[in-house]
Amino acid sequence: MTTFNPEKLSVEYKGGVTTTEPVIPRHYTLTHSDVTGELFLAIGKQYAWDKINPMRDEVLGEWKTNGTSLYYCVYVYIDQGELNQNVAAKRAEIFRRELPLALSAIRYGDRSLFDAYPNLDHASIIVTFMSTYPQFASQENWGNFRRFSK
């Protein structure tokens, strides 16, 4: 895993979302540059579909509720059926290796929200790996944001 560098992160709040409001709906779109290593985090009431490239190597996230509890959902696209199984396996490996960096960037980028609502650090992170290949498609609990705070 690459180490998270806060200086390489740019954060943009969109569509009426502020540093602390609202918690729901609050959608995260994390993209990156392979060339510079920069990370770009858009936080809005919807995903920033305009920031997503054809490679589909972004990390999407959103806060959801289960009764009175909040949890954080992450979605990554391993493939859309257009990739062969070997390419999908490599993408799955990369996503798993780099996801801690992505979660650290999201936690740091939206740290004012976490400061305003400290209970968010204890919310479960549920990651959905989406793939047409059953061996790469899964839903997993990745702990909570306390793991990913600096």
C-alpha cells in the first residue's frame, strides 16, 4: 500500500454540502492521477459522475443508516464484464492493496465532519467489490474509520 500524503489530496464540496452538513445524503467520489499520484475527493449530495473516467478506478462511498446506526458504504468496480478474468484479478488485487489509502484520504479529507460527529469514527465500513466474476464479487466489513485516521 502506498502511504497517504495529505499534500497530494484535493477536496471539493459540491451541491450544497459543507464541511459538516449534511451527513445524509453525503456521497464521496475519490479519483486519482496515475501520473502525479494526486488524489481528488469530491463530496456532494450525489456522486461526481463527471469526475469518473472510463477505467472506473474510482472509489465511491456514502453514509447510510440501519435503524439509528450509521454505517459507511464503499463501492468499487472490479469489472463490468468487459475485462477478462486475468485483468479483473489484477484490478481486484490493486483495489484491495490501495483501499486503505483511499479510506485514509476520505477520512482526512472530510475530517471536519468527523470532528463534528465523533461517532462516525466508530461506524462500520462495508465495502462492496462489484464484479461479474463471482470470485471477485463480495461484500466485506473493513472495520471503522478509527483505523484510517492519522
